[in-house]
Amino acid sequence: MFYISAHYKFVPQDEENLTTLQEDLKSFGESIGISGLVLIGAEGLNGTVSAESEEYLQQWKNKLESIFGKMSFKDSYADEEPFKRWFVKIRKEIVSLGNTDIVPNGHHNHISPEEWDRMINEEDVIVLDTRNDYETEIGIFEGAIDPNLKTFQEFPEYVKNSGISKDQKVLMYCTGGIRCEKASLEMERQGYTNVYQLDGGILRYMKERPDHKWQGECFVFDHRVAVNKDMMPSDRYGLCPHCGDPGDQNISCEHCSKDGVMCIRCQGSMDHTTCSKNCAYQHNLRLKKQTLV
């Protein structure tokens, strides 16, 4: 069993000390067998990590809180290691909106999963998903608006052209909460006055209210691909080897005959179904040789 935790916190860091902090976190993580990815910057910290025991994961949490103060953690589990390596990286933004002037500085109109379920049924409420299109395809709140974003950096332009009234009550959500921290401030920067975000995101919601308003599974940025309502790794989705998006189209590779998975877009756009880019290359090469004979 592997113990997984997603966490973030916006708390100012001295840019001159980021390299020292990076080395400290990297070394400590290595000493207790942590894997995953943590981003640090002048804004704070954002990461998802995995440990081989609850004890080691708790040691990691204690380490973070000794540096960043009290934090919120979204925990889940997996039978297989969700990460292959361990990275601590320095970034200008710990979640990239493309505007370093927007920096959250505390809880901002957060609502609990219970409050979310109450407010989502109110009249004249818009529910807005702030995630990318490949994420919304495998799970979404009923009735939510999907902006069809390719990247989070497209969100400000989407809001600008959305036609949503500035006094409209907006309930927004994302995977774990961090994108909404900036998305809500961006909407307020553009003049919106009634914006709320789901505290802890989809991950907290599914853990506390698994049988309520959420439909489908939740994409996660590791080898699990997605988690179901029980917060366990998806047994439906895998990463498409050709584009990296989640896919659930089971195939038998035309080159090596192994079972695999593709996304529906790649399956529809490619002449042959293959389980990897290498098999696709080798299969096409073999076909070219056959046409020359």
C-alpha cells in the first residue's frame, strides 16, 4: 500500500532562500523514501507525494508544517507506486495562471462540501469548472459549465469573453483547490463580486460526500490517472501513449498484440491502433516496407 497526499499553501517565501529550501525538502524526502513532485516559489508550495507508510507520510507533513505553518492535506491510497521519481522544483508560480501579480493570501470565500451541496441547488447560480478539457471529460459536477480550457492560463481570457454577469453568484471548483485560489481572484480582478470556491476541491468533496453531486471520476497528475468516488485508483482510465490524455478505449496493439488503452480522439484519428509511440513507428515502418516490395 502507498499513502498519497496532495497539499498546497500560499505563504510568502524569500526568493534568495528557495534553493536552500529546495535542497532541504529534497534531502528530507529522500531520507524517508518520499516520491512525487513538489513545486516551491515565492508564492509558497504545491505538491503531491507518496510514501510507503503512514508514519513516513506523517513525518513529511510534520516537516512541511514546521516550515509553512498549518496546512490542509488531501489523502488517498494506491496499491502501486503512483510516482516513479522524486522532484522538488522552483517555479515562478506554484500554479501557473500567467500573472505573478495574483497571489492569494488566505482563505477567500471557501465553502465546505456540505455548503456546496446546499448552494448548488439555489436558483440563479452558475457552477464553473476551472480545470482543463481532458480533466472535465472524465468527471464533472452536474450542470457545471466546462470552459474547454487547454491550459489554466486560458482562464482569464475565458472569463473576459464568457458573458457571465458581474453580479452573478459563481461557485467554482478544481481538483484540490489551488487553481480556484487564483481563479477566484482573477474573476474579482475583472469585476465579479459574488464568487465562491469549493474548499479542498473535488478530492475533499469525494472523500466527504461520495454519493452526492459529483459525476464520474477525478483526474490526478500521476500514474493513477484518475481516482473514483472511493478515492481509489481508476480501473477504467489509463494514459493514452500517443497524446498523454486519459483514455478508456481498450485496444489490442496491431504491432505487438499486447493489450493497451487509447483516448477516443487518437483512436479516431489514427489509421492503426497501437499500444505505444514506438509500436506506431515500427508498424508504419513495416507497412512502408511492404508497399515497396
